[in-house]
Amino acid sequence: MLSILGMGTCHPTTSIDNHFLEALDVGTNAQWIEEKIGILERVTTLPVDYIKTTRNQDPRMAREVASATPTDLGTKAAESALKRAGIKATDIGMIIVNCCSPQQTVPGEAVRIAERLGINVEAYDVYTACPAFALHIDFLRNFGTVNLPEFVLCVSTATMTHHVNYNDRSDGAIWGDGAAAWVVSSRNPGKLEILDSTYTADPTRCAAVVVDSYRFFHQDGRAVRDFSVRQTVRLVKAIEESYPIDWSRDIFIGHQANRTMLEQITNNREIPPSNHWHNVTYLGNQAGAGAPASLSMNWDSLQAGQHIVVAVVGAGLSWGSIVMRVS
Amino acid sequence: MFLLGVTTVSPAAAVSDSELKRLIRGEPSDIAKRVSGVSSRRISLPFDYITATGNSDPLEGWKVATSSPTSLGVQAVRELLAISGISIEQVGLTLGDTGTPYQTCPSEAQRIMGEFGVKSAAFDLVGGIGAVPHALAVVSRWSSERLPEYMMYVSTNTPSQQVNYHEDPSSAGLFGDAAVALLFGKSAGDKGRRIKISYAKFSPEDRRRLPVVAQGSVRLNEDDLLSAEQLSNNISAELESLRSFDSKLVGNAVFIAPQLYAAQAAEILNRCGVAGDRIVSGVNDIGFSIGASHGVALAKVWEKISKERPVVLMHCGDGQRGSVVLMAS
């Protein structure tokens, strides 16, 4: 059985509120953003003056002015996860990384983070954008218990604001930057035992969410929102049917796309607000880092015996789930 | 899992060394010939476009390109299905790899499968310049109970579209475009030959960083390449590991060397007793197609793999060195 021994996060400190977006005068206002997507602030590695003056019309300029790269954020999140797990970087035997905004494509993001951590280990990218938390756990389960090194480091990192067209009234409100990391072991017990995981995709709908390599994020917003709610509800229902989930004790974490969507899901499954962990309200959608970051930010609140139910969806279209038990 | 088939495709347009001189400005570089042994490269950009612009802006190159990474990958998969006799609906998992994506989201595997209009699990397993041997090493460690009956791996790259031909003669000489598709199965039935991954091991090497493709133009800096001594040490260490696995292997096997270093590695292998007719290049007539190059070479020797004549895929140069042995079962 796999366990998660420690988790960490890293987010930029620059925050954009809804009034800033309203002041860009692109046809939106603070009230509309709050009502539609429930996000009040989002964090970015871009300087606010750069956004204000250029609206990021050439995303290739974003990396020139950004305060951090995906590698920077991923490395700091990894260091935090290692500290929590109580191990050294040199104890890690393998690194897998998910990044949907890489600044180089060869070598992969995992190789760059390994280099920053100063370790020579097997390092490669395992990638599906937003459902990365479920994919990575499900991917590692394919190895069985004997074919993995003692400690595996997983990272999901993205600077999606570098791909935002701030002249678009919706996209600027959605995205934030951030990274999350988690240490997995098949040989050492950890705070979170992995009971189950799933991952799959429907590539016939892969054009619904796109990030052009040198250009912008774009999506079929309504279709993606409907898919996200329906698919997340299906994932949670399936878990409820297989495990003794008690929403007065157990915790739900969904893809941090927007709070309104998450509330539709929790209302459907009658999950009380106290048992729904999220961070999208003040960080924005951090792609594959959002859900694991939510869990990491609540690490010290985990209670023995609790089930943690993660259901994540995203580009591909792809989706997956994890059921964990706090030991 | 067994390896049931391999196919590779490249654009039709080939650039010989003499044609290359007309496309670049300034003196040609000898890196492609000396290090990799490239004498011709397949590209997906029109010659007149390169002559006029040098492809200084890859975004403009994409507009006139004859292929994309996705279209090459789709073509490789179609050919793989045709030779394997299975339908796309039977493929339960697709793994993708590209170093030259038009889009960073969704994954290349999802874009390729999207073209076929089927719902199935797909994600990217990105291995850089050692993508194919690395993917084989990963799959060889997976437990078959959790895997579907059939799965595919596709590595597809169009680095020619990110070469600045006027400013970077080294990259212009080195890179070419190709896609490779591999089919894995839990069993072969009577439709295919079974190739077993008999040995797969990767270890850290003494060199980690090889920035080949940035967002923008590709750039190959000679300072980032392994020295001849480092390459020799890596290959010697791999041969030693292979001898420990099977004392007769090095004397019998066909070798697919680290493809970025195909020419230099062939000389080292020769000195270690591997005859030239047992060394296969995936770059000499295609150019270096990043992760697909090992697969281009593998397709050339696929029909010759037997119990007596295994194939060794070697990799090094990006922080990891390793070998995978394919043998008919």
C-alpha cells in the first residue's frame, strides 16, 4: 500500500483582487466575478504593473518579467514536502512532475527540479494538467510495491497566469500560480494511507481546454463547467458506494476550478462546508496544484480515522480520484 | 507486458548536407556529423519559407508546416494499428511524449487519441532525449494486473519547426522530425511477435543538464554535450552492467546507442568489440528527432530481433544513463 508521508506548497505573494480586474475595464466587475465563480483573489508571479499596462498580450514576455518560474515554485514546494516527511532530498529515489506551463520542454520539468534539489535520480514528467494528483497516485500504483524506490517525490507546478489574456473578462479571473508536492512511499507508513485511486480520460473532448505553447489559455467554459460538476459528482458517488464515507467526519477536496462549481458539487452530495477543504477563493485555480495544495494546507488538521476523498477533473478531458485514510 | 509492434513516420522532405548549406547563413557546423552522424534530415517546413525567413519565429513556422507533432503521431498510430491487426478501441491506455508541443495542455497523448474519436485513458510520460528506452523501462516495472490488454506509447517531435536556420547552423544540421508508436500487450496471441523486455535499468550519471528545446527556438550548445571521455565512461559502465546480466549479450546483441551521440558512441562501441554491423542509427538519415530517435532505429531492426539476436537500447546525456534489452520470447 502506498502512503503519503508529507506534503508542501509554494505560492507567489502577489495577489490580484476583483477590483483590480474591474479596473482593467474589460467588461467585468467585482460583483459579477464573485457571483459567477466565487473567487475573490488570485496569486500571480507577474508584476501587477505588467498586467495593467500590457494585459499580457504577448505571453512570451511574461517569463521575462515573472518573479518565479514553475521550477522555482515546484522546488520550494518539494523542499517543504521533504521537511514535513522528515527525509532529506538525497533519500528520494524518483521524481515525477506535472507542469502545464513549462519554460523548457527538453529536458522535462522533473529534471530541472531534481537539479535544483541537487539529486541525481530518475526524473520524468507524468502529465495530464489539472487531475495530476489522481494521475500520479494511480500511476505509482502500477508499479506495485516492489518496483518503486523507497521514497518518490511528486510535484505539480504551474504559472498559468503567464498564459492568461487579461483582455478576456473571464480568464483573468480564474487563474492563479502555484505548486504542490507530496512524498510517497510503498515501504514506510505515512500520515495518509492510499486506499484507492482512479484515472481515465475522454480525448474526444480534448479541444475543450487548451493552452497554446506560446499563446493563451482558452476553453469552452460552459461545457467544461457542466462536465466538471457532473463528473466530480459521479466520482464522489462511486466512492460513497465503495467506502464507508461519513461526511460529518470525512473530508472532500475537488479540483480548484472555482468555488461556485465546488459548492454545486458539495450541495449535491450533502457535504457540509466544514468538511469541504478548498483554497480557490483566495489563490485562484492553480491547475494540478490546487487540490493537493488544499490538502497540504490542512495537513495539521488531519484526524486519525478520517477518509480524505479527492475527486479531480480537467483538460483532456480527464479525471480521477483518490481515497485516503488518515493513520 | 510484451512489445508487439513499432512503427515510425517522418515528413517526406529531406535536406541533404549540400542542400543545408543553401538554407543556413554562415559556416556549417560539424556537430551533427561528428557527434551524431547525421547526413540527411527530414523536415516539415517548406524550403522557400526557410530560405526567406530562416524560421526566426517558430509561430510563423507552425503556420506553414506540413506536419504537426500530433499529425505525425496519428500517422504512426494508424500504421501501428494496421500492422498489428487491432482496432483503436482495443487500446486501453495511451502514453504520449513530445518535446515540441503546439499546446502544453492537453497532453500529446490526449490530442492524438482525440483525433481517433475514442474515449480511453491517456496521459504523457515525457522522457526527453531518452524517451523510448525510458518508457520501456517504466512499463517493464509495471504490474500487469492493473493494465489493459493493449496499450500504446507515442513519441513525436518536430524540432525542425523550432530551428532558427539563419542563426543556428548546429541545430539546423542536427534536428529532424519523426514520430514513433509502440504497441504493448499482455499477450500476443497469434497476431504478433512477442518481444520481452528482458532487462531495464537506469542509474544517475555524472551529467544532468542538456537544454535542447526551450519555449521558442531549439538550441544546441556544444558546452552542454557530454565530453568524449564522459560518453566513453557511460558506455563502458553500461556494457559492464549488461555483461553482469548476461555474459554473452554484448557479443550477440544489436545496439541502439544514445542517439544524440550516435556517431561518437558507435566508435566507442567498436573499440569495445561491437562490430559496426551490429550498431543501428536512428538519426543518420532522419536527423535527431529527440525522443523518437531510438524508436526510428528500433523500427529498422524490429524484424531481426530473436532470442539469439537481442537489441540493446542505450541512453545517457541528460542525467540518467541506462539500458533496455529487447529479446524475442
